[in-house]
Amino acid sequence: MCSASSLIKQKALELGFSACGICRPDFAEQYSGFLKDWLKKGFHGEMSYMERNSDKRSDPRLLVDDVKSIIITALNYYPSKKQDAQAAQVAYYAYGKDYHVVVKKKLKALYDFIALEIAPVKGRIFCDSAPFAEKYHAVKAGLGWVGKNTQLILPGKGSFFFLGSILLDMPLEYDEVVIPDRCGNCTKCIDACPTRALMAPGRLDSTRCLSYLSIEYKGDLPDFYKETIGNRVYGCDTCNTVCPWNQNVRGNETGEFQASEKLLNLSFEEIMKMNEDDFDKLFFETAIYRIGLKQLQRNAGV
Ligand code: SF4
Ligand code: SF4
């Protein structure tokens, strides 16, 4: 007879997730120290939400009463068709519908499966939507390791994945085998970062990161941004695309993540001429919608 854990993992794969692991909801001691130091140095920039609930961020027991298990899933977003090289470049994760919605829908289906087919259960679903250290727990659940580019890398599958989590009051079998760091002597991501935002292995200064500046940062863009942004208009994939673990990875097969022809060929001129209606039509329900037309035009104007 299959255990509850294997039934959950099997269902996760059926729902389209590429990987699923389970770990204990322990206090993330190592991560807690790292986070405190990172915040103290101001590397989070204007992301003040990182400062709030930092106790919860390191301790999943503060997020869900009587939590016994953490299920972590990974959903591929590597594009099966990429933008034209001349187009205004959008980060791969934002090609399709807003991942928060798509991942949560799949997590909800997994949660319902557990509650209906396995046992009554209580818990919460997260996808970048709560102070929760997803990458830290994904490592504990045996999904991969955190590379020098700060991304979770799944062996043989790369790092273009959204992580989603379910915290449950149900005890499950935990994955105990942790995959060791396989970055070795490679420093490709650090060498390729155009702004030196990746200062050292696993150390990211967000205030220098093109992704942070184009998406999270609302102010006037610094000169180094203008000198390094190239034809990017939303986000940056460089420290992921250069990674040897991301070569020859499979494109995603999730319908909601497929880019429209319009996005694949999006020009800077089109962005600058857009009005609010055009913006809504093209980006409604995508991650780009969150930054609004003004900020997109600020980025394109550079
Ligand atoms: S996203 Fe771009 S700017 Fe940010 S750390 Fe990676 S390579 Fe550097
Ligand atoms: S580029 Fe190299 S160092 Fe950076 S995450 Fe990938 S394997 Fe690790």
C-alpha cells in the first residue's frame, strides 16, 4: 500500500509540478542568522516587507498552528518559446499569467486531494505570499541546493521554477536526503552579473540588482542601471541563463505560462505609445500588471 507521502507526491506530478518533497517544520536557524545580517546591511533595499515578520520567516511553526509537515512543490516556467532578440526583454517568469494565481490553483487542488482522499487536514497554502523561507525548506525537502546565484537548483532540471508550499497539521514521511551543493568551482553567475549585485556566492545586494530595480524599486533609476540594463524592460535572467545547470532544460507545458505573440515581439516603441487600455489588454492577470504602465514606461524610457 502506498504511504500518504507517496500519494501526495504522485498527485503533485499529475498536477504538473516537476518535483515535490516533504520536510519537518523546524526553526530555520542558519537562515535566520543569514537573514538578520542581510537586512542589517540594507541589501533588501525598499522591500520593507522583508523586515516585517522576520521571526515567522525563520519559523514555520508561527505560521500555522500545530504544523507537522511542509510540502514543497516546484513548477517549471522555462519558456518553450522565447521573445524575439530585438524585443523589449521580459524575465521568463513573467511571460504568462501571474504565477501566484497559477501555482496556488494547483496547490489548492493538491490540498483538496489530501483532505478528501487521504485524511481530514488543516493547513495553509503559500506561493510567495507569506513570510516563509521556501528555498530553505525546499533544500531540506531534498529538491535541490541553493546555488551561488541564490536560486534553488534542481539537479537535471535547472532553476527556472516557482516554488509553492503547503503547511499541514498532518504528520507525513519526511525526505531526509539533502542534495549537496553542486556548484563546485563554477562562478559563471557571479562573473556574468552586469551590476555586480551578486557580490559573493549566495550574497545578493538587491539594491544593485536589475530585477529589483526594474520591478520593486519605484524611484529614479541610478546611472549604473542605465549603463547595464541593455534591452531588458522587466526583470533580469542573466545569473540563471548562464548557469550550466540551465542548459538544455525543458520548456514548460503549463498553458497559463505561454507567452502571447504580442509579448514575444513587444517593441520599446509600443510600450512608450501605450495607454492604460492597451496596457490592461496586454498585461491584465500577468505579473507585469503589478508594476503598472508608468513604471513599465520608466523602464522602457531608459
Ligand atoms: S538578476 Fe541580473 S542583476 Fe540581479 S543578480 Fe542576477 S544577473 Fe545580477
Ligand atoms: S552558474 Fe555556476 S556557480 Fe552559479 S549557480 Fe550555476 S553552477 Fe552555481
